[in-house]
Amino acid sequence: MEKYSRPYFRHFVIELNCPFEQANSLTWIKNRLGLFIEKLDIHELKNIHHMFKPQGISLVYIISSSHLAVHTWPENNYIHIELLTCSKSQKLEKFEESIKEVFPNAQYKIFELKY
């Protein structure tokens, strides 16, 4: 088996508790994520979304350093955000601060996956 060298990346998961109306609003979610992307100095290349019936949203951003994915379960007041980035930006050290600013009234948990 050939050896390989794992590239540098950081993998974050954020669990948010938000009211049904927010978790089911594409406009609200895109607005909040736009601020989040700006605070972390992430360069968005493209995004795509799907709205489920009767509720729920999946939204994926292709970013210059990998991806940001969001899935909502409004019936559970739950939003799941995943950020995978190969950026070494110092702004990532303010990750939790950015979550608090962008989602000020939400209860949240942040996980950084280590490989």
C-alpha cells in the first residue's frame, strides 16, 4: 500500500437550537450564513439549496477552501452546520465568537473533529 500524506484541513460541526420559523426560513439562514462567512473571511464560490416539504432545508456552499453544509429540522428546532476548510486563517481561532455574534439567541454546541 502506498503512503499518503493527509492534507491540512479543519472540520467543524455546529448544532444550533433555533425556533421553527428561523430553521425553516431560507432567507434567514442565508442571511445568517452570509454574516458567518464574512466574519471568517471565507470566499464563497457557489451555493445550492433544496427546500423539503412540508419543512426543512439543505444548503451547501462551495467555498474556495472546501465546503459549508447546512441541514435543518424545523420540527425539532434544530440546525446542523458543517464546515470543512483547508484554510490556515487566524480568523478560525474566533470561530465560537463568530457563532455567538451571528446566532446571538441560539443555544449551540461546537465540535471540531480531529483525525
